Amino acid sequence: MAITNAEIARMFRTYADMLEIKGANPFKVRAYRNAARTIENIAKPLEELVKEGYDLTRLPGIGADLSQYIKEIVTTGRFSKLEEIKEQIPPALVELLSIEGLGPKRIKILYEELGIESMEDLRRAAQNGKIQGLPGFGPTLVQKILKGIRLAKKAGHRFKWSEAKEYVEDLLAYMRQIPLTHLEVAGSFRRKKETVGDLDILATAKDFSEVIRHFVKYPKIKEVVSAGSTRSTVILNNDLQVDLRSVEDESYGSALHYFTGSKAHNIEVRKLAMELGLKVNEYGVFRGEERIAGRTEEEVYQAVGLCYIEPELRENRGEIEACREGRLPDLITLADMRGDLHTHSTFSDGKNSIEEMARAAMELGYSYIAITDHSKRLSVARGVDEKKILQELEQIDMINEKVEIEILKGIEVDILEDGSLDMDESLLRRLDLVVGAVHSKFNLPKKQQTDRIVKALQSGYLHILAHPTGRIIGQREPMDLDMERILSQAREHGVAMEVNAQPERLDLDDVTIKLAKEMGVKMAINSDAHNIFSLRYMEYGINQARRGWCEAKDVINTLDLQDLLRFLRKDR
Ligand code: DGT
Ligand code: CA
Ligand code: CA
């Protein structure tokens, strides 16, 4: 079985956590975390890169040592340093790092003094009053820890869709080694939700029992929770749970519909069926004892008087009414995209030259790509100042002469705390495209934060507002914003709202995309790529846009070059 980038990233991250608990040099710990981030963000399997002889040290944060470890992992499937450290530190200790108030030092004390090795050990010790009184553990901290345990339980762990996809592809390839009639992932994964809790897989085959027998032998399984004759649940080595069900062909459509969900959508469909005197379940649509539909999803929808509804829309957000009124959207697809309007090059913190980015965009079939490096205020990203951007523009002119794709001259200009833009206006006027974004002060009060962004929208320079809420999934909350006001200002000033396709951003989210569309605001779906591989993030942005009911006509980078330039030409 192939080893996925997500698995390699997970190994490095676990190793970093364990190093930290061991009290290793913080720089070393950070190096592994940075590498993990790089790896999970490369849209091409490292295994392929290694096979092609690609120099891994060209990737951000990957030095000679890490490059060697990656080679070890893709060739042997093992990371020997991680195995060594696991001999010294119980792996379950790592999950305690997610609890607020517990750093590596305290975890070490808990382990050494009380033998605490897991979340469960910790909960018991805290409740039994064993923790209070240990050096540095006062009553407030103990309360905080107990709260942290409850939070961790409630949040559970969800996987980014992009990470789940890597596991899905590998698992499906494995399952196809045996003869199957149908094989499909249902659940939130099929609905392209930004994160998934677990995977729900559906299979039909002549020989049911062989399906389960084969499934539980998948090499990346850590634990087989259950294995019956038609269903099984397993936990993969990254803790992702997979439920597999085997059904009869004549029930396949109903089962697929049922297990695709969402639950809220299913409930509405069932209500409709009841009004018609029908019963819907995972085995079919029934009138009395008679099965009247179930082989395909289309059949199921038809039986209850509906048309086919795309999985991304099945959230009970109006899709059933829209279907009955014949106004379901014609959802955007990856093939509609004509270009990418937010990318970086080595002029700021990107890893590839402008020409490399342009050629990679060409290979994706695009007709244009905007290079939008950071502005000077963002020093961590080596933002370009007025002098450097002039050099960049010159270079773009030169490269445009020799490539068969239009490179647009852009910038990702920082929106400063007072709403002004981090670049000289005379220069902004010379660019084809100005992408504005907030990169600091994410915690301003709602009114102030909204005013800041509205001021930028009103400047007359902005074409796109990038990652509008600033959220990072599982890490940073969205900014507190009056989104309706921002959307109506965006419409008024002809600014497109970005659907940022980075898998941990996906910002705007699905609900806000739908609102934007309803308000008549244009959008741009962009990869925000910092290297040639990440241009492929576009797929994740398309997923999110589809969940937000987006059609090609709502999105400016589905326009051909001439029409796009017309949109970008504003009075300024
Ligand atoms: P997840 O895994 O949390 O990301 O979300 P889902 O939507 O994949 O949910 P999951 O795995 O619990 O269940 C898969 C599908 O099965 C769900 O989308 C709808 C269906 N389902 C589960 N439980 C029920 C239920 O009680 N009633 C109905 N109508 N459908 C259910
Ligand atoms: Ca699921
Ligand atoms: Ca499930």
C-alpha cells in the first residue's frame, strides 16, 4: 500500500509531540512541526516525488535530515526514530498536549509522579484529588484540566476533508482488489464537508462475506472494532474510524442515500414520503410491504416526487424546496475554472519562481494566473516593498513574452489596523489585480473589525477580499464581523469575496458563500498556493463553493481573460 502524505505528516507531528514531552530543544520540535505542515499541504504524494528523484530539500522546512527520514518512510513504511522514542514514552501521553494548561513539563511530572499515561488516567487522577498538590498543580489548574478533558471529549477529533481523501483513495484501491459491484464513500465525505468525523463506506458484491474478510485485513488498520456478516467498523492507524456496510444491489440506491445524509436532509425526505403514504429506509422505498424503489438514488428521489439532489446540497438548507420549484443550482465544477487569482512566488514567501508557477498553472489548463505576493508590512512573509514590486512587474513582463498563459500583475496587500492598504496608491494603480487581506489584529471588537474591512472595500483599489474571516480550522476562530454589511459593501464596490481553497482555511465557509450568492456578491475561488503543487488546492475550494450553492456565473475566475479584465478594470 502506498504511504500518503497525511501519514508522513502525522508521524512527524507525533514525533515532535514526543520530543517535546521528552524536553528536547524547542527548535528541533518546531522543525518537525513545520515539516509536517509542509507535507500535508503538498498536493502530490511525496512517494511519487521521491520516485521521480525530486530534491525534497527544495520544499519549505525540509532539510537534509528530514529529506532522509522521508525517504526512509516512503521506502520502508517506517520511521525508526519514532519507533525508538515510543519505547521511552507512552504514545497516549501525546493526546494530553491538547488540553489547555498542560504543557510538556507538566505532562512529564504527571507521568513520572503518578504514572499517568492517557486522558482516562488523567481524568481519574484529577477526580480522585491525586493531582492537586503536585508541584505547580493548584486547585485552579485542576479545574482547568477537568474542563479541558470535557472539551476534548465533546469536540472529538475531526479530519480535514483533504486528509480523509488521501486515506479514502488508498483504502478504495485496496478494496478494489476483490470483485465488487459498487463501492462508494457516503457520509459527510461524499457531501464534501470541510471536516469529516468518520468514513461511511458502502459496497455491494456477489460474495458479502468476502467483502468484510478483505476489509478487516487492510494493512493500515489499528483496531477492528467489529466485524459481522454485512458490516464492520475499524480504526485506521491515524485514528480515523471507518464503517463499512454491504447491501444487496436492489437496495444500493437507498443505502447510499441513507448513509450519505445529512441526517437533517434524510428526515425531510422521509416526511415527504410519509405524506405520500410511503416508507423510506436504507433498504428501499416501500408502499406497504412492496419495494417500489431503491436500486439507484435517482429512483429514490423520484419515488418521493423529487429530482436528484447533489450530495453537497443535502444539508436541509432549502434544497428540497428548490428542487420542487425547479430552481436547484447548476453547481460549479473544477472544469469551469479558467485561472487562479491568488498565488505567491519567491518574491515573497512562495517557494517557486514566477515562471515555474505560470508553467504549472498552464499544465492545469488555465488561461491566466495572478501572482499576488505579500506587501511589505508582512515581514514574516518577506513582503515586497515599493521598490521590489517594480522589479517583480518587470520580471512578469519578461516572462509573459515567453509563456502561453497570461500572468496578471497582482499583490496581496495587507489591510492595516485602521483599514488603510499597505502600499503606495500610485503603485496599486499600476497593477492588474489587488487582493486585500487581514493578517494581524484578528481580535478587534466587531464594529471596529467590520469598519476596518469596509474601509478597505471602499478604497476603490480592491478587487478581491482574501480569506475574509481569517479562520483556520481547529486553530483560529473567524474574526467577529458583521458579515451582511461586508457583503453588501462588497457588492456595492464591485469587490469579489474569496473562497480560499487552502484545506485549513476554506474561508468563506459554505453558509456564508450561500448568503453571498443570494445577495448577488461575486466570488473568486483561489488556491493561495505558495508552491506549484498547492495550485491543486483549487479542488477543495470548489467543494466548499458547491456546498454554498455556487454556480460558474457567480465566480469571476470562470470568466475568460477578456471578460475578467473587464471586471478588473475599475475606476480608480
Ligand atoms: P460525520 O461523520 O460526523 O462527519 O457526519 P456524517 O454525516 O457522515 O454522519 P455519520 O457518520 O454519523 O452517519 C452517516 C450518515 O448516516 C448520516 O449522514 C445520515 C445517516 N444517519 C446516521 N444516523 C441517522 C439517523 O439516526 N437517522 C437518519 N435518518 N439518518 C442517519
Ligand atoms: Ca461519517
Ligand atoms: Ca459513521
